[in-house]
Amino acid sequence: MKRSIIDLWVGIFVAIGLASVTFLALKVANLTPQGDNNSYTLIAEFDNIGGLKVKAPVKSSGVVVGRVSNIELDTQRYVARATLTLNDQYHFSRDTSAEILTAGLLGEQYVGLVQGGEEENLKPGDRVQLTSSALVLEQLIGKFMTSFAEGNNKAAAADAAAAETAP
Amino acid sequence: MMLDNLLAPLRHLGHSSINAIWKLGMMSRFLLAILAHSGQSLLRFQLTIREVYFAGVLSLIIIVVSGLFVGMVLGLQGYNTLSRFGSADALGALVALSLLRELGPVLAALLFASRSGSAMTAEIGLMKATEQLEAMSVMAVDPVARVVAPRFWAGVISMPILAALFNVMGIFGGYLVGVVMIGLDEGTFWSQMQNNVDLHSDVINGLIKSLFFGIAVTLIAVFEGFDATPTAAGVSSATTRTVVTSALVILALDFVLTAFMF
Amino acid sequence: MQNDSFIEFKHVSFGYGDRLILQDISLKIGRGQLVAIMGGSGSGKTTLLRLISGQIRAQQGQVLVDGRDVGRMNQRELYQHRRRMGMLFQFGALFTDLPVFDNVAFPIREHTSLSPAMVRDLVLMKLHAVGLRGTESLMPAELSGGMSRRIALARAIALDPQIMLYDEPFTGLDPISLATIALLIKKLSDALGTSAVMVTHDVHKSLEIVDYVYFIAGGKIAAAGTPDEVRASDSPWVHQFIHGEADGPVHFAYPAQQSLAGSFGLEGA
């Protein structure tokens, strides 16, 4: 085997390796530039974040505008503080509301931003004022059960009243 | 006599344990010797390039074909399972994550051990059996520096490249089945993948795994070759040992690395 | 002649575990001499060569080469020592993955930084010396046994060694190749002035070319002398060896513990 042929093949081999890693980084892992230049952060506090995870998308009208970059517990007030890193090209008004939504019944959770009506926009590092927590299925069922039971009680009371009034 | 029969399995166990520990120690010393004598294989890089050709380039075909098929199977099976839960959209994420985190590094390393590791063992073992290593050392050329170290580095360089290629081919296979054959939405396929795959914890950690596998497999291969009994039977059993030991070490190491990384 | 010894063994013993292979060997090899070491298979001849090349170390006694004890050299000194030494292995031990040219060029490239043109000239010279110029691009697998032995010889002399060690250079060769190798060994020893040790059990060819012979049996020197002295020797052992007789002081049968009848279970029957 000629040395030059070996060199050529090894060169091709290494190039394939580099191309593969590049493909994995860009196309598969979606190495979106999260650099400081093209993004800014907002803070959103929730009573309950449910299953929200770091790296979850932040969407507005279904369009991905950023990602959740950090989640921590505020130990003073005991609320969850999520840091949203948003793309520089999207800005939101001061009365924007943030809610935690679920894609489909069993899908991943993401943060939805709904644009408000104010003229002034949120500045980097600002806190989103209006938030609504994640829908936690157990709580939902709990509420439903309570109201169902209350409804029954009312119906029973009405029945009893009707029976009394009736001679 | 009776007692002897009863004690025989215990004695056997003791013997194999001592052997295993002895071998582990020898292998560590061998690794140190390789590292100490690596100067030449890095300075005269042509030696290593030649071995990259034999260990890496010649494994391309098997890696490409296996990667493609593994990805296609993942696509089919993943689709069947996911569609039961109504989340067939997540197929891209499933294929990419299973390949990047586990199947790519592990399967590529197993293929590499049986394709290139066994070849290395056989080659070095035959060089020993035909006195070539001895001739080299009598010519005042250290066989560890001239024969073993270049092969070791070639293996360490080739393994992550092959694993990355395996991943790419696997994802392409999953794409063929999921998007082209089954007809999932192409955009969903890629965006699900991109939303769930993290560069550091999935892609880079997978490649770090394959780097460890490369070190382990190549070390086993060159050690078994160097340690082979210099006969035809000795070389053949050393080759078998390379494949078996490598497979076990890859899977055990995979568990340890996974526990540490993820 | 014996006073100016280049290689000297002083009461050397060597063994693996309890099994002694060489016991209290003392011998001298003069500068520029070609010495044969003869003995039956398994008598420790090759061990003797390995002691000189430093592949193994004597357990007792000293192996002096040019006044220095090989057994006490560290790795670096040992490699320095081996650079002045060439060794022809029993089956040549050519590098099977390299063509003839690269095989012969191997020690030159490893130990010198000569230009490719110089390397080429040297290799062609060495190949010419063994009469195989024109085989440069052949692979070792394409060579006959005699040819590969000659290529191996060319590789061994590539750096003009001061000491040559030949391990069974005549084994497995046809008479013509054997004569060629013998002629080459003699010619190279005379031309280069190397001190050479040849381990062999080919009696007649060796006696024609060597200056001195040591016979080894049972790990000891059984006899020694110039070829003429050996031929005239009245030692029954030397007589048996030189004339290749099956029985004599060295017995045909291995000293078995049991009698033949015992082995077949016929004893007392």
C-alpha cells in the first residue's frame, strides 16, 4: 500500500469524523447560539411549575422564542423562579403573561407567553408580572371532586327544604 | 478424595481470581509502558497514520452498514411502541437519544473490537510467534514503542470517529424509516430531536464514552497480542480472548460511565 | 589469540526455576573470530546467544562483551550495546508486513538520520553483498527460505555490527542455499572483521568455516577446540556428535522412570 494512498484515506476518515460531529452538534442537538449577544433573559415566578424542565422551549403563539435556562426555588417566598432566555429579535410588553402549558395530553411542558397591550416592553432581567402555574392533574381532579361533592350537598339541601315546605 | 472433589471448584475459583487480578496489574503496567514509549508514535506520526488506516478506515464499511440498519430497526420498533401512546412524533428524539447515549458508542465499540481489535491481536501475536518482535528488540528498537504504541493511539483516535459516524448513519436510518417510509412529518422529526438532544449531556458525553471504549478495547487488543503464547494455537486463543474480554469490558464500563455521566 | 577476547563468559549459570539450562560455562571468543557453539537440541545453545544479546540475564557469573558485563547494563546501555550487534534468527524473522527494501532499511532508518538517497544506497549495497539485489520490492512471503535467510542477513549487517550472532543459520535449507549462507557468513566475518558466534548443529559445514568450536551438552561445555583438533578428537561424545550416531554416550532412549513392560501394565504378568 502506497503511503500517499494511506494518507489520503486517513484524511478522508478524519474528515468524515469531523463532519459527523458537526452534523450531530448542529442538526441533531440544535446548537442554537445561546450566546450573550443574541439573547436576553426574563424572570418568571410560578407557584407551581409542574414538570417544567431546564431547556424546555418558551413559545409565543406556538413559535419558539427562547428556552428555560434555569429553574430555582426562591427560599424567601417559596415560589419557583424560572429564568427564560429569549431570542433578541422578540420583545414583549410589560403586561405580558406567562403560563406553563402542556403539548398534548402527555407531551412536554413549555412556557407560553401571551403579549399584552402596553406600549413599553420588558427590559432584560425584568420580571414577568402575570403568571399562571402549571396544571397539575391531581389538584385538578381534587378541585373537581370537591365541587362535585358540594354540588351534591346543595342538591340534597334543596331536596330537604322542598320536603319541609311541602306539607 | 471426596474432600478434594469438593474443594476443586473453590480452588478453580481462587486460581481464576488470582489470574484475573494478575492480568489487570500486567495490563496497567503495559498501559504505563505504552504511554512512556509514546513519544515516537507521536513524533513520527506517519507510524500512527498507517495504523489509523488499518484500524479505522478499513472499519468504515461495517460501521456504515451496521449503523444504518440499527437506525432503521430503531425507527420501526420505536414507531410501533410510540404510536401505541399516540406520541409517534417523538420518534426522532427516541432514535437520536438511544443512539447518542448508548447504542452508538457501545455497538461501534463492539464492532471495532471484533473487526480491528482482533486483527491487532492476531498481527502482534504473529509477529511475536515469528520472532519479529524479538528481532526488533535485538536491533535495539523497542517493540512497545515501534509496534504497540502506534496501534494503541490509532485505536484511541479511530474509535470516537467511528462512533460519531455510527450515530449519524443510525439517525439517517431512523429518518429513512420514520419520514420516508412511514411518512411522519419531516419537520416534527427533526424538531423533536433538536428539542430533546443536548449537545453536552448527550452528544459530547456519548463521544467521551466512545473514547474510553477505544482506550479499553485497543489496550486489551495490543496486550493480548503481546502476551500471546507464540504458537498458532496461542495466537488464535489470544484473538478470541480479545473479542470476549473487550465485549465484557465495554458493557461493564458502559454501566459505570453511564452511572457517572447521566 | 585467546588473550584478546572480545566476548567472555565467566562461570555463567542460567535456568528457569529449578531447571538449570547452563551450568558454570566459561568460554572466550576472540576479536574477529568466528566461533561455533554446537550441541544437541535443547542443550542451551540459543540461551547462550540470548545472554550475549542481553535478552536474558545470567543468574550467576558474568557475560563480558568488550570488557563490560551485559547482565548489569540498564535498558539504555543495553540498547547501545545492541546497536553494535547483528543477529540472524533461525527463520530470518523478517517483518512480514514490509517489503524487502524496508526490511533491510529498518535498522538504518531507526538508528540513523541519513537521507533517503543514502539509505537507498546502503540497502542496495547490503543486498548486493548477499547477492539479492533486485528483490527490493518483493514481500517476505514471496521469498524462498534460503532467500529470506539471506535478506535477514543483509538486515543484520545493515549497520556494520562488531558482533554477529547466528541462531541456527543452516536449519531447513537445501544444500545449495546452505552452502551459500555458509559462504556468506565466512565472507562477511572476514570482510567486516566482526566477532561472530554461531549456534548450530550442522557439523560438517560449520567445521569448514569456523575458527573454533565449543560443544555443549547438558548445560556444560563438553569439548572445545579448533576444527582440526575436534576432528581428531578421541572423545566418544564428540565422535558420536560429529558422525551423527544414534546411540553412544548420548542415549537414544529418554530416561523413563518406568520400564517398557511397566508402561504397558505387563510387569509381573
